[in-house]
Amino acid sequence: MIFILQMARREIRTSWKRLLFFFLCIGIGVGSIVALRSVIHNLNDALAAEARTLLAADVQIDSTRPWLAETLAAIDRVGQAPLVTGAPRPSNRRPWRPGRRRARRGADGRAQRH
């Protein structure tokens, strides 16, 4: 065991620049992976928060299997077009400005939790 420690110490002493380069490369690699995962996580959060606006829908139904006829018929029964009558009422709220937070509301009018 003493021989191994002496060889390791001698190797570190003679090639410390290569060892420093190795640890620098490891650090840069780990840092880039963490940064990339953080960007992906933030992108997923942003897309999930804006999904209703991006999809222009309240509900999205996905499947990895082919749809059965009775399933499609049930979806068509439930997913009827909304009944909208008249023109929208003018809003008396202040216009939205960047930097001002606004609560998101679901289809039922309740505030959504993040």
C-alpha cells in the first residue's frame, strides 16, 4: 500500500499540469450538463405554464396507441364547441405591462397553482 501511495504522490508531483487540466475538464463537463438540464427544466416549466395559450385549448388528450371508435365518439361528445353569445365585455382593468405579475385562471375561473 505504501508503494502505491508513493507512486501516486510522485506522479502528481511530476505531472500536476495534466492533473489540473483533467480536473478542469471534469468541472467544465459537469457544469455544462447541469446548465443544460436547468435550461431544459425551465423550458418545460414555461411550456407547461403557457400550454393553454399555445394550444388554444383547455384540455389536450394524447395516446401512444391508435384511438378506438368508441373512444373517439366519447371525446367528440364531451368536447363540444363552447357556446359564446354576444360580444366580449370591455375590461376595466389596467393593461398588462411586462414585469407585472398576473394570476392565471383556469377554465372554471379559479386561480391555478404552479
